[in-house]
Amino acid sequence: MVQRYAGGVRSSYRARMAQKADNHVMQGKRILLGVTGGIAAYKSADLVRRLVEHGAQVQVVMTAAAREFVTPTTFQALSGRAVRTDLWDPAAEAAMGHIELARWAELVLVAPASADFLARLAHGLADDLLTTLCLATAAPIAVAPAMNQLMWSNAATRSNVDLLTSRGMHLIGPAVGDQACGEYGPGRLLEPMEIVSQIAPLLAPAGPLVGRRVLLTAGPTRECIDPVRFVSNRSSGKMGFAMAESMRAAGADVVLISGPVFLPTPPGVRRIDVESAEQMYAAVQRELPGTAIFIGTAAVADYRPVACAPQKIKKNSETLALELTRTTDILLQVSAGAQRPFMVGFAAETNAVEHYALAKLLAKNLDLIAANEVGHAKAFDSDDNSLLVLWRGGRLELPVSSKRELARALTGVIIEQYLAQLAARDRDSAAQHDSAELATREGARAS
Ligand SMILES: Cc1cc2nc3c(=O)[nH]c(=O)nc-3n(C[C@H](O)[C@H](O)[C@H](O)COP(=O)(O)O)c2cc1C
């Protein structure tokens, strides 16, 4: 029986769910914020505010060039801590030496990161306090570059960034857009809230899903016609990637199996790239053991060409018939398997959304389904979406918002339903245990 919620209840419920997913992941976390010399340094003041609002302890370290743009006093007032600027400051060194400071940090975030700073970091220089701390820390390092688009595209910067990311440093942005210098292109500092949500998963996980594994599929699949052609669909993978990010923010160990998409991997998420439905199924089977929650957001092709031509098919005839055969239904296989996790499916429908979604929930024995209307520029490839969430005994409408916001709200609902299912199972097994024990005692008394 599908239960309907009154509107007021629904919106407060949604807010509660989104908050649950966040679960104060930054509360008490120690973040060392490096500010380098760029025009975007003023935005770091707002970044400090946001981090503090999220409960983080923020220690700001400024380069000499950064102090040409903003005064340390601003950061001191916002962070409530004296700003560190100098490697050769005896008083600051006596209070907390630079090695101690490097150990104190649970995350080093450099925002904005100048081209000069990235170059120095890539080459292991330790010629000021910030670079020295970066070399001396065991904490993850995230950099949010900000610079003129030509500086960003310069081969030297590109190769420095590649080197740093290949060593495990996390790259946050930059965004593409209008620049302070009047040009347009890549090199804008991401907005502070965007930076906050991207670093959350890098902090030692906290949240209701710590120690639990979440396996997601995302994006489209490509089914080979010949070496240069394929059958595919319009899925962008955005919803699946947003779900992976919010599941990670809830503390889960997240494995994301993705079809071909043009999206960066959410921080802290392990990503496996595949192309076809068959490859996706193989990867799912490999990664399934130990999975607590399976979320199938991928738009897996239902059919693939019976054969993939070994050579490019020539246009020798007026018509060409392509024989298709069914692909494996990944969701159904996982749901019917012995290692069945909590199952979440997505339904993309062009009409009768609720009817088909409910049918899919039941037919595939899912625990929860998130349905949306697709086609006519809706859902696929767009940044916004709306969802209808159904589960046995519940129904929730999530109105149009960004896929990231929807993902947070949906994550909250999934967590609540998953934990409720675990609790019910615990109650059942406790009841079974009690009645078995009672039977044993009565048997003993009777004999
Ligand atoms: C007005 C002005 C704006 C600047 N903006 C940037 C910038 O946005 N990004 C950048 O990488 N460098 C920028 N620079 C150059 C850096 O400040 C310079 O490379 C400096 O050495 C960086 O030092 P740091 O990495 O120690 O902070 C700017 C310089 C000036 C004078």
C-alpha cells in the first residue's frame, strides 16, 4: 500500500532527510586553509565562514603574495585563530611548530591555488610556510586553482597539475566563466559552497553509513555495432555521480561503476569505467560481495546488436537491418542473487511514471525506486530534475531542484529505509532466538 504524505509534512521530511545525509561531516574537523596570491583570495574569506558554519576548525596560512590581496586580520576574525604567514616567525613556531601544524591538519585545502604555488608544490619546493606544510603533512591535500585562463591552459601548469593529481592530490575546479581580467574560460575559483561540498568526502568519514559499502552504476552504456559505431542513450551520468558524492558524504565506502561520461570522479569515490552492459554486469558481479546498498542509476541498454562487426560497416545498401538481442537485466540479477543488498532502482519513463515505477519496484523486488520523467529535454543530460520516490509503504515527491540537492534528499530517504530494514531484521532474529530458546526450555522441562 503506497502511503501519501500531506504537503507540509513532505517538505519538513525532505529537509530532515537532506540533513541526515550531511550528518555534520565537518563537525570538529581540523582544516588547514592555504591562501595564495590571486585575485580570488577575497573569496576565501567567505570560504572560511562556510567552513566554520559547518563546524570545522580552520587554521589559515597565507603566502606573502596572498597578503598583497587580503589582510590576515580578515581571516583571523572569521576563523578565530591567528593566521600563520611565516616560516621564520619564532613566536608562532614556539606556540605550534610547522611540523606540529602539518600533523594537526586533517585536510589541507589551498584555495585559491596560484599557478606559482602549483608549480612549487609539483616540484617539491619548501620555500615558504605553506609549501613546507604541504610536504610535511600526511593529510589529504586539495587545491582549488584560480588564475587567468591562459595561465591555466599553459603547458607548464597542465603538466604540474597532472603530476600533482597523479600523486593523489585532489583537484577542485576550476570553473569556466568570466574572469576578473575580462577574459572568459577555465580558471575561476569554484564558489565557496561548491568547494565545501567537494572537500566533505575527503575528511575521515563520519555519518550513518561509515563502514558500509555502497555500489552504484551510472551513465549510459555503449553497445558495439562496429569498431566506430554504437547504440547508446542520452544519460549524462550526473544523477549517479551526485548520488555517489552524497553517499560518500554519509560515510559510505563508495564504488561507482560508470559508463562513458564526461564527469570528474567525486572525491573519495572509487570509480571503475566500463563501456557496454556486459562489462557493467561483470564489474557489478566482481564488486558486489560485501555491498550493503546497491543503487542502479545507470541507463543500461536493454538491447545490444547480436554481433559487433569486426570492420566498419560500409554503406552498400539502401537499408540496413540491425538485429538486437536483450542484455542482462543487472538490477534483476543483483536483486535475485544470494548476496542481495538493499536495492535501489531508478526508473526513467516518458509517460505514466508512477504506474511504471511501481510495477518496476515490484517486478524487480526493489526496496526503493526513484522515478523521473524523461524525454523532451527532461532529466537526461540536464542539471535539474524532480523525482518521485516509492517504497513499500511510502511515497515522496522531490520537486525540481539541482541533481546534487536531489541526491542529498534521496540519500537521506535511502538511509532511513535501509536502517529501518536492518532494525526490523534484528527484531525478527531476536524474536526467533527467543522463541527457539523458549521451546528448548519447555522441551527440557517436559522430558
Ligand atoms: C593583480 C594580480 C593578480 C594576480 N592574480 C593571480 C591569479 O588569479 N592566479 C595566479 O595564479 N596568479 C596571480 N597573480 C600572480 C601571483 O600573485 C604570483 O605568481 C605570486 O608569485 C604568487 O605567489 P604565491 O604562489 O606564493 O601566492 C596575480 C598577480 C597580480 C599582481
